[in-house]
Amino acid sequence: MQKPQSKRLLYSILGGSAFALALTALNVSTLLYAQYGSRWNSMLFIGVVFLVFITSGMLTGVFVFRYLSHKADILMLEEQRDQNHAIAENLPGVVFQWIQSEKGKSRFRYCSDRSKVLFGFNANDVLTNWKHLNLFDRDESAFLASFKVAAREFTKWSYEGRILIDQMDFKWIRGFATPQYSSDGDILFTGVLIDITDQKEAQEEMMQAHQNAQDLSSQLFEVNQILEDKNHHLSKLNQLKSEFLSMAAHDLKNPLNGVSGIASILRDMLKDDADLKEAKHAEYDEMISFIQSSADHMSEIITATLNSEALEHGSLFLDRKLQDMEKIALHVVRLNQNHADEKSIRINYLTDGNILAPIDGPKIREVMDNLVSNAVKYSPKGSEVTVQLQHAGSDMVLFSVKDHGPGISEKDMPKLFGRFQKLSARPTGGESSTGLGLSIVKTIVELHQGKVWCESKPGKGSIFKVEIPLFLKLRDLDHASQANML
């Protein structure tokens, strides 16, 4: 744009110079005439002619100057229009101008050609009639009202609405525009329309997800209320069950003790009856042994049930004292020796010697007895069971029992220490099992801040291991002197 400006400057200088020369010639001619009279008439005439020529040249220069200036302005406007059009066509929206008039009809003054690509309507059509925007019927009144409010308050215009696409679908648009007064007193809004369909759909999805979450939360709250009611009911039933089991167990203990006592008396009477035939003697002795074993088994079930209930309700406390675990283990081995001898099973006992630990003696004896009796119970006749007590590091004691029984299958391993669990392995001598022993072992060991686990392969036997701390931890000091409540 510098070249038209240079031409303007050039012709301005030429016009000014011509005017100055004309004035100079006129002044010189006048002075000559005044001094020399008529003999300078011819020179005066020449001066006048020269003045007229220069004046004509000046007028021509002015005319050319104005023409070139007007041409430059047109070129500038065309260039600016092309630039504005290029900018509008590359914007991610439709550029528009809207005239809000109180005297005449409000209308679009300008609309960029991007309207066809983005929203499906022609720019020339909306310049003729704004309803070619194809707004939803109920959105048209809101569209006009928004311009009226913005014009009345002379504030920025904003609007959201829907445009129909092929009468089958729609797009959401959002508009922004800034007002300014036009030369005729109307208000001219210049702004842009953009596509916000994706944003609206995302908002609707978020709102729907939020509503679904609220509905789910409400349902979960109702389910939780139901579960709380059920749990409260089950807690009462469980309490009644525990009370019933406790009463039944205690009521059964005395009759069972009586049965066991009567069986002992019958066995003594059988020994003193010398007239009884040998065949009958063996038959009666077998029957008495059956009665005795049945009573013992029932007593074992009752004891295990009471212990299990106490463990479940947290009413089992430890009376921990510093005791020699080697003596307890040796006593357990001797208790199970008779049963092992009946199956020709050899018990190997290995120990590091005296091992003192802060334990509840009767409870640890129950743990050891359960593991050793299980090893004998599930081992085949003529096999070996190895019981070992040793230090495990500087602060733990390890008690282990190894057998050569059927082992634990992968299916049974996860439920090994559960309550009332019946595993696939069966005792080798027809012995019975309550399904509570190992769960009691686990609870007692954990109360001692220890751990119990099993290493086994099907067909290759099992080894049960128990680790107990050699030193009382600080958090156990408050319970160290509590009496055993069973």
C-alpha cells in the first residue's frame, strides 16, 4: 500500500510547485509593467498566458491526485475485504453481522460462507431471511429476544440453540457478538456462531452418568439398609445359636461323663467275671470299647465346639507365662504314642532342648496335640511322624509336624484352616474328624502373634509349621495376665 501514498505525495508537490510558479510569474509581470509601461505589454501577456497554463496544470494535477487517491482507497478496501474473507473462512465458526433496528426489520447484514459447511444453510439465504437458519421452532423466539435484550442494555450478545440438519438431525450452536452503533442509529452486532454439539452431548452423557450414579447410590443405600437389618437379625440368631450350643454342650458333658464312667465300671466287672466264656468276654469288651470311644468322640466334639464358639466371639483370652515348650511338646508326643502304636507308626521327636517362651501353656498344648494327632490319624500304618521343636532365628520358636500321609490337594489348601471344613483326605484307621481342629489351631497361634502354615504335595505327605515369638510384644502386655475364660 506504499505506492499509492507515494503518488499522492508526488502530485501534491507538483501541484504546489505549479501554483507557486504561477504566482511568481504574475508578480514579476506586474512589476515590469509598472516600471516600463506599454513596452512590456507583450511580456505581461506572456506572463498571463503562462499563469493560465500553470493554473490549468495545477488543476489537472489536483484532479489526477484525487482520482489516484480514490483508486488507492478502492484497492485498499478490496484488499482488506479479501483479507477479512480469508480470515472468516478459516475460523472454526460462522462470522456474521446482525442489525438490530427499532425503525425497520432486524436482519443479517453479513454471513460468512462457512455456514454451508458447518450448519447446512447458505449465507445468501439468511441475508434475505434470517429464518433460513432453520432454528427449532421454540428456539426462534429466544433467538430474537436475546438480540433485543442485548440491544436494550447494550451488552455483549450470547445465545445457545439448535439448528435442524436435513429435517432429521440437529446441531447445537453457540453465538457471541459485540454491539456498536451504526451510522443510521441502529445497533450492529458483530460476532461468530460455533458448533457445540459435541460439548452438549458430552454434558448430557455426564448428566446421565451422574443421574445413574445417584440412582445406583440410592439403590446401594437401600440394599445396605436391608443388609444391616439382615445382619442385625442374623446377629441375634447367631447369639441364640451360641447360647443354645453352650447350654447343650454343658448339659451333654455330665451324661457323657456318666456314660464313660459306666463303661469303665463295666470293663472292671468284665475283668472280675471269671465264669464268662472267652468268646463272650471278647464280644462284651468290644461293645464296651465302642461305648467308650463314642463317648470320648462326643466329648471331643463338644470341647471343640465350645472352643470354636469362644474363638469366634472373641471371648478366648490368653494366660501367658514364661514356660518350657520342650516339656509341653514331649508331653503331647507321649499322649499320642498309644494311638501311634495301634497303627504301628513311629513318632520321631527332635528338639533343641529347653525353649522358654511367654505362652498360654494349655492353649499351646492344644495346638501341638491337634497337629500331632492329625498326623497320626492321616498317616498309613507302619509309617513315621516327625515332631520337631527348634529355634527359628533369634526371636522365634518353630514347631513342626511331618507325616507321610496322602497330602493336601490344591483344591483343599485354601480351606484348610476354615471352620467345619471336610477335606478330601480321610483318616487311615477309621478315625473321625470334627472339622474344627485346624481353625482352632490358627486362632490360638495368631492370638500368640504367631503364624501357622502347611507345606504339602498330594501323595507325598504334609508338614505343618507353627512359629511363636520368644518375647512378649508391648501390645500384648495388657493381656498377659488375663485369665483363661474357658
